[in-house]
Amino acid sequence: MRIISGKYKGRSISVPREVRFRPTTGKAKEALFSTLESLVAIEGLRVADFYAGSGAFGFEALSRGALFTLFVENNGNLADSIKKNARQLQLVSDEYLVIKSSFERGSEIIKQKPISVTFDVIFCDPPYEMHPGDELIKRILSAGLVHSGSIIIIESSTDLVMGAKFSISKVEARLIKKKSYGQTILRYYECLLSPD
């Protein structure tokens, strides 16, 4: 698995052989970043990579100029692998944070860390067979992780049906794009905070 573009282009991301997981395909990852860059400039953004797996999304974002990436991964071996890859890329501590946790607990832990609790881009790629669907968007909105203009990207199997608009308190997320690649679909939601 390699980083596609940016300052770390061509650098490999290693993962433990004994861990079974489903990485985003190279084709889908390229298309994802092409679509994302048509929506926002990645340079200087704060990014969250939930259900991070190998961390490929977060590392790609950093390579393309993101200011900071939060990786949240529940599997201890994969979380350790993300830290190892970050060291090999010689990332400094203010460029990333790895939290070994489920998404649910991770979103609560973030509030206790000395980092901004809102992100410009949030990517979520849960295991297809345990995908929380609409609940995932609702949790992100209710956890206070977004601001007006934040983009949430949800990866799932094409079988999963998700809503096009969500509203929690004064935070709204609406579907602005969706694209399919084989059995994978990527949905892009834009967030809006209502004025007080």
C-alpha cells in the first residue's frame, strides 16, 4: 500500500500481516481525493480518520498538505502500525494523534484532549458488516466534531442505504455527492451550523 500524491508520494504504508481488514482500494482512494479536492483545498486542514485501519486516508491527507490528522482505530495492532508508519514518515507530534479506541469512545476522548474538537474533513470507513449507517452521521453531529463547511465522507458497501439530510440540534449535514466504485460507495456530506 503506497501514498499516491504529495510530499510522501510513493512511500509505503505497512500493516501487520496477521490482521485482516478491508483497505480502501487504490482506485477508490484516488477518486476520493480527486472529489475531495474539488470541494475543499486540503492544505492546512484538520482531518479525522475514524475506523482508520492502516491509516491510509490520514497519511494521504498529510502528504497532500493537511495540517493535522487524528487517527482513531480500535484494533491495537493496527493502531500501533499507524504509529510506526508515522515515525517512518518522520511526522512530528503536532501533525497527528493516534487514539486506540472505538469511534464511540474516541469521539468522547477527543473532547478531553488538548486539540481542537472540530475537523474540516472526517472520513469514516467502518467494517461493512457492522456499519452503523445513519447512526454514524448522527453521532458525529451530536459529538460536536464539525463546523460550518466541514465535509464528512462515509465509505460503505453499495447495499447500505443512508439518508440524504440529518439535523441534530443546530447542526445539519446534507448529502452533496455520492460515487460508486464496484461494491463500494463513497458519500460526501457538507455540514452547516445554524446561527443562534
